[in-house]
Amino acid sequence: MRSPHDVASLDLRRARHAAAARDAYPDRALLETVLPRFDAATQAIAGGVIVEGKAQDEVAADLGVTRRTVQSKLGQFLAIARWHLAVATAAAALAGCAGGPSATGTAAAASPPAAS
């Protein structure tokens, strides 16, 4: 049985990890768009770490794989998810600049319209 100190320490680690995950990983909408493109193991790992906020070692234990497998699959997932985010951001920027990039069009797409 775990001591109260161990439980409190684990809860603190989970809270810190969940906060870091919210700051470091793509948003949930992107996750839902990209996740189906991956195998079941990668989906379970990304879901456990990103959605549930579990530590990588905890996800590894839950799935019966090594922590290295979790790190590898999560790294592959994040690289592709970030690429999708970059493409979506670029497409949104191009759509907002009325016809394509230009010296003023790019800046206008990156900033809100001026108040009139």
C-alpha cells in the first residue's frame, strides 16, 4: 500500500505533467483530426499522455510496453501533428490575405484588421 506521501507526490507529478502537456501539445481539435491516421498503439499512447494527462511511464505500464516505445510513438505522432498544424495555419493565413502572399498581404493576414 502506498503511503500518503507517495500518493501526494504522484498526484503532484500528474498535475505538473498535465499542465505541461496542455502547454506543449497541439489542441484537442487537431488531435481528433490527426489521431485516426495512426495505428491503435499510437492512438492509445497519444490519448493517454495528451488527453488523459498521464505520465509516459504510467502509459507504458498500462499498455504493457516499454517507456522507450511510448517515447518513440509519441515523438512520431507529435512530429506529424505539428506538421498538420503548420499546414493548417499556413492555409488559414493564405485564405485571409485575399489572393496570395505579398509584402502587405502577409502582414495583414498575421494581424487583425484595423478598426474603422
